[in-house]
Amino acid sequence: MGVILVYDGGFEGLLCALSRSLEEGEAPDDILPVGAGAQGSLFADQVVVEADPECAMRMCSRVCECVSRRALRKCLYAFLSEEEGREVRILEYLRLGFQVGAEVDSHLHRDFVRAVRDMARRTAHEAHRMRGFLRFRLLDGGMYYAPMEARCDVLRLVAPHFARRLEGQDWIIHDLVRGWAALCRGGEPSFVEMPELAVDLCERERRVQGLWRDYFRAIAVAERRNPRLQKNLMPERYWRMLVEIPREH
Amino acid sequence: MDLEEKLRILGGAARYDVSCSSSGVRRPARAGKLGDCARYGVCHSWSDDGRCISLLKVLFSNHCVYDCAYCANRASVSRPRASFTPRELADLTMDFYRRNYIEGLFLSSAVWVSPDYTMERLLLTARLLRQEEGFNGYIHLKAIPGASPELIRQAGIYADRMSVNIELPSEGSLRLLAPDKRKEDILGPMGEVAEHISANREERKRFRRAPAFVPAGQSTQLIVGATPESDLRIVELAEGLYRRYGLKRVYYSAFVPVSDDPRLPRLESPPLLREHRLYQADWLIRHYHFTSGELLDEERPQLDEQLDPKSGWALRHPEFFPVEVNRADYEELLRVPGLGVRSARRIIQARRVHSLDFEDLGKIGVALKRARYFITCRGRYYSGARVSEEEIRRNIGTLCGTSRGRAGKANQLRLFGDDGGLRGVEDAITSASGEI
Ligand code: SF4
């Protein structure tokens, strides 16, 4: 009879589940976040693994020492991709990592090494896109507010970037998909639950947005119009976050 | 005139400048300043023509005392004219930056009153941003042809990048189409900036805190198709600029007819495919250590529109192939059509632990569409047999059909993408990279 490990849905919890299955040496049938495995399986026991910060820390340092820091980062990014089945892929990746060390990333002929790499890359790419596509709106009261709709859970990855660059500016990045937000009033950003938020734009905001739209239209060369390329580079699913809207719409 | 109107006129007037890059400089955030610069640059949007928007790219003024035939702002045409003030531009830049619309400002200008007067306005704007507003984001300034060396030197203290657009690839064309500009007016500032950059580099070796001068380097732009220069001349010129002036980038801009001046050719549409091939050739020179002489010569002064320049070179050099992927070094891999930096790195990484066959290559994400004709895996050709040159030409001859009846519309042509699938030339065109 196999087992299904159930963890709390966070990265720390996952590390604990991974640590446990690596120690036991027996591969679980699956590793699932709590809630996802509710349907259960007739042929596997569900075992709930408690998230334990100390155990998670130990696992982190073991990965850094025995595999590489890069590998740990890859696991985190792959986890944040939110792709289904990522937990087991990460487990396989680490298991090989503990055997071959830092060289694990060269084993590209193995499916799970590629899978982890691709998931990690997707997250990194999405974070990079958000650095470009987030649009802050100035609210009544002086707070800058940016709604975010990203495919991966990148809020924690992008918040430090804006904390560095927008010195002296108060801002909120609101992850509309996951219902939480990063909030920054100087110094380090903090993270809070935020299901919904009604916002009032300040007077000046509309003017600045209008100016940006004017610019956006003026800068295109009509003879080279190329909406397909535009859409490839800036997929439509992000347009709702933007202030400027491509021509057709 | 309100700010909206100015922005429409002066943003629109800057649109033929191709460069919008914000990369090449890393400047960490500093206390009390707004902004930072990441080495890799950030694109914030893509306009309707598919070009990246990274910077607020505007002219300071489109009042011009010169009369260059190819230019929409030349003195002899009547059109709406406007000029910003340094304050207006500084505010716009700050407002846009705080909202994450842009990485910074790219400020160019027509020659308003005189080269020095114009250069001074650009300098004032940059100084206002850096000193009063504490702006720490990206600034790209045009060096105005003919402006005095001292103004250019001062501007370079605030700018991350400077550029002088050569526009016309030969002195003869310059004399014909831009009679007010002399070659020295253009190359002079470029040389000065280049000298300051290298002197600054030495200085910073000794004093690490010495302020940087134009840390992201210089770029320039050449118009393609307005004048009769061959691709050979253009590529040689670019190569010379990279070598002699240490330029970071040369941009190519397919000529868009903006006037009916009889000195200009009549084109149905901008030569986008030619522009694309030039970017590819440029990429080969900058990243893969090709020389202009390997790509073109007096017998074949034009790039083949049907074939990318690397495939063209490969077909002329059968003695170089096949390349064995399990042994070839990085540089050799880069010479294989269809293999780029990423594929070459992947191959080198993966073969450390595992000897590769064609299936493995597919798995690690190396596209074989073109490469398969030029490589062997463990001594074997793809599916066993070597094929003839014509066949290769036919198969990779990148273009696989033009849409009839729309002559001249280069962006209706279709290309094989690196991923092996079909994609429009349009997707590659206008990306201004030419990566292959
Ligand atoms: S100097 Fe020539 S190219 Fe520049 S704005 Fe004036 S007319 Fe146009």
C-alpha cells in the first residue's frame, strides 16, 4: 500500500514532506497540498506532514551543502510555478541531487531534471514580466497601488525589486489571483491577506494615465504595425493590468 | 500648447529612432534617490508595431534648422512644431517612472536654433533629473552633431548611454541627403565620447568611486534602403564602429518614406526583411565572432534574403562540417546553423554526464530543423545519411512561401522558427536583435 503525503501548501511544508520521504527512502505515490488530495485514493494512505520551520531550515542547509544553493533556488522557483505535479518532480530532482551533487543540473536527459528547470524558468520569466507590466496608480492619500494577475506565485519575488527602486514611495502590489498583497511604507515590504480592495484614484492620476496613453499611441510606426508580434511579446492576459491598451481594443 | 499635444508631437517624432534599450548598466538603488538600473534591462510594454517600450523616448524639440531629405522634421516642411521645457520633461519622467511605465528617459532632439543650444537643453534636463529630482534610473542622451566637446562631456556625466545617429552609411549619401551635416560633425562627438569612456575606465580602475561616464556605452543607427550602399558596405561600417569606437550597438532602421523628395527612392513598404538580415549579420559579428569578410564580399555584396547569413556561410564552407556535438567546442557549436547560445550551452552542459544522440538533443530542447544537416552525434548523421546541398538549401531555405498578390509585404512571408514550427517573419522582424 502506497502513501500520499499531504502538506500545508507552503514551501516550508513541502520541504518537510520532501525531507521525510528522502529519509524513508520509499517514494510516495504523490505529494499534495492539503485540500487537493481530498478525493483520496483507494490504494494509498494519506499521511499529513506538519510544517515545521526547523525541519524546513535543516532541509535547506542540507540541499545547499550536498547539492547546491542553485538547486535550492530552483526548487523554490519550481514550487512557485504552481504547476500540478511539481512536488514529485522536485522530490525526484533532489533525490538525484543528493546522489550526484551540484552536477544534477547537467542531467538534462532525465525528464524530471528538465521539468524542474522548465518550471523554475517559467516562474522566473513571469516575475520578470511583472517587473515590466505592473502599473502603479496613485490613490487618494498618496499610496501607489498596482493590481497583479500573474500565472505563478511571484509576489515575494517581485516585491523586493520595487522596495529597492521606489525609494521613499508608499506602495501596494495586490495579487488579485491569490488574494494577498505586498505593502511597503519605506523599508522592507510586508505581506498581508487582501481579498478585495476598492480604490479611489487621485485627481492627477487620470491626467498622467492619459499622457501615457498618448505617448503609447504616438510611438508606434504605422507602416510597421504588427499586432501579432505585439501579442506574442505582451500576451493579452496581462492587458487588464496595464494602463495603455493596444490599438484594436 | 498643452502637455498632451507636445507629447503626441514629440513622442511621435522620436518613433523612427529604433533604440529603446535600457540594458548594459547596473546601478544599485541609493538612499534618497529614486530608481535603479538592472544590467539586463526591462521592457515595460510593446507598441502596436511590436517594438519594446522601455524608455520614454521623445525629442526635446522638433524645430529644426537643418534640412535632411529623409526626415519628417526637416526645416522645409510645414508641420506642427513643439518644444518641451526641461521641467516638463523631468516631471513626466518622474511621473512615469513612479508608476513603473518606464526604465528612464531617452532624449533626442532636432537641431533647434543651433547644435550647442540644443545640446544645452538636453544637458539641463538630465542635470535637473539627476541633481534636483534625485533620479537614479536610466538616461540615454543624443549627442547633437556639431555640438561643442565640452557640452558633450558634461552630458556624459549624467547619461548612461549616448548616441550619435550616423543615419546614412556613406559620406556621399550624407552630402546628398543631409547637406547641413558634415561627416566630422557626427564622428567628432562619437570619437570624443569614446575617448572619455576609455579614459574613465582607466580612472575607475584606480579610483573605484570615480563617477562613471556613459557606463552603458554608445550606440548609433543606420537607415537601410534610402541610399544605394550595399549590405557589404553597411556591415563593414558597423564592424568598424564596433572596433574603432567600441560601440555597444548599431541599430538598423528600414527606410520609411516620409517625404516625396526626388532624391529619395520610392518604396512600397519599408525593407523589413533586409533590415532583419542585417540584424542577423550584426549578431553573428558581435556574438559569434564572425567577420564581415566571412559573410559578404565584393562578389556577393548583398545578404541572401532567402537564407539567414549563418546558413549561407555554412553552405559555402562544407569543409567545416559536420560538427560532432559530443566533442566540438563552444565556438564551433555556435557556427552551426540553428544552434544559438542557449543550445550550445545546453549541449555542453548535458554532455558532461551523458553522451548525446539526436533524441537527447530533442529532449534537452535543441531545435534540429536546420542543425541536423550540419552535425553528427556519436559520429552519426541524422537518420544515417548525408544529403545534397540543394536539398539542404531547399529545406532550410528559410522562406517557404510568400503570400501571392501582396508583393512587397515582407511581413507576410513565413519563416521556420528555431523551434521547428512555422512563424511569421514578422515575429522575428522588428525585434531588433537578429539573434540566430
Ligand atoms: S537634423 Fe536632420 S535628421 Fe535631425 S531633425 Fe533636423 S532635419 Fe531631421
